[in-house]
Amino acid sequence: MKYYECTDKKVGTKLHAYELGLLNETEAEEFELHLMQCEHCFMQVKEFLPKMEFLVMSETIADTVDEEGFQEENSVGRFYNLKKKAIYYPTAVLAALALIFIFFYWFQGKEQQTVSKVVTVNLIPTRAGLQNSFVIQGNVDIVISFVYEGAETGKEYSITLSDENGKVVYKNQSFTGFDEYEKGKIIISHRDIPSGSYKLEIADNEDNEDKSNSTTQEFLFRLTEN
Amino acid sequence: MTDINLQIEALFRLFQRGDKTVQNQIIEILRERFMIIAKRRVLDRDIEDIVQESLLVVAQKMERVSSEISFEKWAYKILRNKVGNYFNSSKLHKMKNEQYAVRLQELNLYNINLDPDFKMHLTKCMKKMVQYNKRYARVINLIHKGYKTEEICQRMDISRNSLFVLTHRGRKMLLECLKEGGYCEVL
């Protein structure tokens, strides 16, 4: 069969659209006029029009092209569309960064809130029968601050906190947290020391070995939850 | 049939110069084209009549056609007018909008006569197209679902011209596949 060149390739690209019935009236007229003049396109349409129309008629073909699951492609496919990439990717990156910053600042805020929920109680030595008294508001962690006369920085001391029934709620036999002002601090969750009377005992470990010269210091205090 | 492109125009110039022997040749070439074009526009049973009427007008008036206008364009206008009259003067007037749907129904019957092996091979080729040219397969898929050209463009996020180019390339691939099966002579 003789091969012909298309006389107008711009109109010629509408060949298959014509076969599939995709052209509007104006376009169809333009293409039909082209068919009158172009042997190439005319031969193509003459040979394949019924066969190409079969493409849009056949149920088998419909099932074949539907197997791909094009329904989902619409939303997902659009996201990956090259044209859209230029918009979606920077937007997605910016959104991700914004989320990271929001989370970061929120987390920092959370940290600060946690710190603000800690209350410090300063224990001072009292005479026998008297005790420090503190009112605690809400469920907070408690920093118990105390001074142990003669305490040395870095040296190990034994600290015991017991409630009014003698039950030990906190014990650290190697406490080394005294600073140069002989001041030490321990932090305890309020859950561990609810309202009640407590006794904090601080002892020098070296003195414990030599029982004859004990310098154990006691602090009595009472916590009341408001 | 002559081998040159633009053959009708060339033959018509001969006719205008006094060579009346080419008239039958011109009419035969026009008949072939008119049949194909009318096939897209009117029901199968009426094609022959419309083409005959159009060719009659062409034969009667071609002597008076000015040499300044395109003969093919003039002949095509005659066919278009006949197709227009066909709709306006018959009961088909009301079904103009549904015409294509009716035509497709007829094609259903027509396609029963298509070679079953060809149908099978075409289906195989479409399976290949689904793998290698998903966008083309998507167009066919949307046509099957009844979407119009604008809706197809919208759903695929492409322009009208891009759609035409896409289908044109898809067709080339499809014909290559048909050729492998021995079903395609024109390429």
C-alpha cells in the first residue's frame, strides 16, 4: 500500500480524537475538510474507523482498561502529576517544617510547665516537738532543700525520709549533692509524699561507721495539700 | 487512484481547463470520502442516499465553481448541507443530540461482524497499552464511562490539544501492536 504524508500535521493530530468522537462540531468540520485533502489521514480513517470505534464500544476493552483501577488514580495520580509537583512538594515541605516548629515550641512549653509545677520547701532545724509546715497546691513535685552543718562537697551522706508511721519513702545512702554552702536538695514526687508529717534524717556515712561520734541531723516537717 | 496528494484539486483544475473525462474520476474520489465522513454523522441506512444526493449536486454545479475557491471545501460544504437537511427535514431532527448514541448502538451490531481474532488481538494490545501508555488507556477508560472531552481534560488536568496529541501518540503505539499481529497495513 502506498505511503502518504499528512498534509497538515497540526490538524492530523486530531485523527484519533475524530475516530473516538472527542472533537466538537467546529473541530470535526475542520478535520473532515482535512480528510478531503489529505490522502494519509483519509486512508487511516477509511481503514480504522470501525476498528477504532470498536475501542469505545467493546465491553471487553472497557473491562481491560478498567482493571488498572483508574478510579483511585484521580486523587493519587494528581498528587504525583508533574505539573502539580512544583506546588505540592514545597507546600508539603513547608507544612512539615511548620509542624516540626509547632511541636518543638509546644514541647518546650511543656517542659517549662513541668518546671513550674515543682515547688521548693526549705527545711530549717527546729526545736523538739516543733516542725516545718508547708501547704502544697495541686499535684506537684517537691524539691526539699536542707542545710547540713559541716557538709562537704562531693562527700557521701546518707539521707532518709520517713513518714509519721516510720515508713521510709525515700532513701539515698550515697548522696553527694551538698554545695559549698552546705546546702543539699532532693526532688520527690508528691505522689510519694502525700499530706502528712515526715522526718528527714541526714547522716555522715563516715560517722555511721564510727557510731560513737554520730552527727545525724533530723528535720521534721508537715505537708498539707490544699 | 492517482498517487499524488491533493489529487482532487489537481483533477478539478484539469476539468476546468476543459478535460471533461476526469469528472467521473473526481466523483469517485469524492464518493469514497463522502461515505467515510457521512458514516460519522448519519445512520448507516441513510448514508448512501445522502452521499448520492450530494454527488449529484457536485456533478451539476462543478462547472460553475470559481477557480478562486477550494474545490474540496466547496464539495465538503455540499455534503454538510445535505447532512444538515437530513436532520432538519426528518423525524431525526429531535434526536440530533442523541444521534451519536444511536449510531454507536448500530455499531454494536456492526462490530459483531468484525474478525473475532482481530477483536482478541485488539484487546491484547489494549492490555499492553494499559501497561505502557497509562494515560492513553485512561482516556479510553473515561470515554467508556461516558465523560465528554472537556471533562476528560479536566479530570486528567491537560489541555484539549494535549489530549489530541496524547490520543494521536497512543494510536501510533496501538497500530504498532496491531501490525505485529498482522492486522495493520496502513501505517
